[in-house]
Amino acid sequence: MENSVPTETVIREYLLGRLDVDSELVERMDEQMLSDAEFSESIGVVEDEIIEEYLEGTLSPADKLSVQKHFLRSPERQRKLQIARSLSRHLAAASAHPTGMPAAADGQPQIFVFFRSWPAFRTYAEIGALVLLVVSLFSVVQLRRELQSEVRESGQKLADERERVAVLNRQIEGVRELTEPATATLNLLQPGVTRGNAKLPQLRLGSLTQNVHVEIALSSAVPGRYSVTLESAGKALWSQSGIEAFTSSAGALLLFDVPVQPLMQGENRFVVSRGSGSELDYPFNTSKQ
Amino acid sequence: MLGVMSTEPLPQKTRSLTQEAFASFLFWLSPYPEPAARQYLDMRLKLVSLLVRKGCAHAEELADRTLDRVAMIVHNEPGKYLNPMALCCGVARRVWLEYLREEAPVIQEVNEIPAPHTIPDFSEQEEACLTFCLDQLSTRDRDLITQYHQFQGSQKIEKRKQLADIYGGLNKLRIMAYRIRTRLHRCVDGCVQRYAN
């Protein structure tokens, strides 16, 4: 079997439902999508771009038809389209009001309107005074020019250097974005207050962390649905009910995701309960970078 | 090409999966419950994504059907299969083809597909969530996604070239923008769900 990565054109044909569903190529792409996260991500990129072109009306008639008859079949894709449409409107509205000099009714900046309505000079004396003023200013400018050129040269060097540093910083940020996971994991194995010098489990959140994947080991293997509440300083910050426990002979496990926003710096705890039964506390410490 | 299908829920198929078979399937994934459960959820998520990308209107149902069938296979012939993802992929393809051939034609009608322009706009709540989620982005990400989607046509191409120079190439830029959109998508869905609860 060929191991080369399919081109974007092929990916596009796949997403638009134009490849033979029984073909070896489609089989290979299916396998690669499940096993290769990078490939799966590149399919997501093309998928979003099809939606973008559809919204902009830049798709060919054939592609547009395929989008309408195949691509948008699934409710998940329809939701994507809905979000992309709203995002596009939102961002267009945000960039439609750039800051800058306010414009007059005829579109000219107000400063020109001001000069246009300035009263005409009526006497030569006024003109002469103006010429004198301009000449004086010119001589001052001439005197300062040498000094300014030196300052400007240094300033330019400094600006260039700052620009270079800014570009490097953005590149570093870009690399960090590609390596730092968006989801942190928190494993809580024991309920209750810790004794002696035992430390609470630590949860470290990076600046790019969006979600925390929490795994709580329950001491008893009682199947059923549990409720979990996140608390800090006695205040409930987040809760979710109906979490199904995974049970086995070794115990039971609760798996769920929590957004990072409600988590407080310092001590937090998950309170786990089932029906009207007793509650178990799972404390942990959170540090945000 | 096979036709289009309705997004109405599929008729419920009788599930033949027993608790015992499911337990042995989880054990096959990993002898430790925690990683086994994690692998199971991860596989389900990937299968749903695969089926959506294949254009399936019932991706969740077919993903569950696939996993049930894989669990039965593993339960009946333990030790025969070594690669969970490869087995899942093979079974998912079979389930998808069966679905296209046997079920989809029965329920498909062209006029049942919602026209894209009839997909409703965001509600006020969803708009509020989108604003909230955009505010949650770092300044750098918000600037990037705003500039990335700022223009159309040749202006858009030019702008993206400029951004690509800054962010280390066009492909990297596209992936970064995709990741930000994915985060926004999840954030909006989570926010809407929280309000609904």
C-alpha cells in the first residue's frame, strides 16, 4: 500500500464525497485519519476552508452542489457552518470600525475642512508675517536637522531591532502553540483530607489550556450515574450531573472534562455524590501560569 | 454516488452487546481500567469524526454500532486482533457501507435535506457565547483570527501572505487558525450547553 500523504485536492474530493467509497484510496485515508493526528488536522483545515469558500460564494458550481448535497448532510457540519457564518459576521463587524481620524461628511478628514473654512488673508502685512514665521521656522528646522538625522538613524536601528524581536517572539509563540496541549489531565485517586505532610494533587494550567480532563477513582465499584461539583472556599463553581461511572472488579472511574475558567488559583475540590448517598471530597491545588 | 439521507434518528437496532463482552473489550484495550476507558472514549470520538467527514448524518449512532460490533468480535475471538484502531477502522467502513446500501436508501429523500440557507442564524444566546469565547482568547490569538478572516478575494490572499511571513509559513498559519477556530467552536458549544442547563 502506498504511504504517501494524499494531496489537498484529493482530500477535498474526499470531503465533497466524490471518491469511490469502496476504493483503496478512501480506505487508506480512513485509516490514516484515525491513526495520524497531523493528517486528521490537515483534513480539518481543508474542511473549514470549504465552509469558508461556500460562505463567501467563491466555490465552483459543481463544488457548491457537492457541499449542498453531500458535505452538509451531517448535523455536525451544519453546526460548523452556523458557527463559521456567525464568526465571519462578528469579525467583519469588529474590523468595520477601525480607529483613526474622524471623517467629514464629504469623506475628507476634518482638518482639511478646517483649513478650507479658514478666513482669507486680507492684508499683505498678514502675508508678510506669515512668510517671516515660515522662514524662521525653516531656519530652526535647518539647525536641528543634523542632530535629528543622527537621532533618526539611531531610532531606526532601534525600531528595526524591536521589530525583529517582535517577529521572533511571535514565532516562538507559534511554536509553543503547536506544542502545548489544550487539555490538561488531573488524576484524583484518593478522597478526603490528606494527613501529615502529604501534598494535595497539583494541577498546573498553561496559558493555552482550555479544558481539564479529570479522572476520579472511586473507592467502591458501584455502577450508576454520579453528580460532581467543583468548589473553592466553600463556593460551588461548576457542576455536572449524570456522569456514568466505568466499573470493573478493580473499582470505578469517573471521567469528565471541565473548562479552565471556573477553576480558582489555590485549593479546589470536587465533591462527588450519587443519588441521596454520601458525598466524597477530592481536594487538589491549582496553579495558573 | 449513493444518495442523500435524512438526519432523523435511525430506527433503534437491537443491541446484542452484553456487559461481559463490553468488559472483555475494555480489558483488551488495556488491562487497567483507567487507560482502557480513556482509549474507548478516544476511539469513539475519532470514529464520530471519521463518519462526519464521510458525510454521515448519523455519525454518533454508527460509531456506537461500530464499537459494539468490535467488542463482540474481540469477545468471541480474543487474541486474534492486536491493533484496536485498525480493527475499528475496518469495522467502521463495513458499518458505513452497510448503512449506505441497506438503510440510507430507505429513508433518503432529496427534499428532506435542509437547504443551507435555512440553517438558522445564531440565537442571541449563541451570539453572547461567541462574544464571550472571543474574549477568552489571548490577545495574540484574537488578533490572528481577526486578521485571518478580515478580507475576501485578493485582499484576503495578500493579508494571509503577510501573516504567513510572521507566523512561520502558510501551512503553519492555516493550522494555527484552525486550532483557534476549533477552540472557539468547543467554547461556544460548552457555553451554550451551560446556559441550557
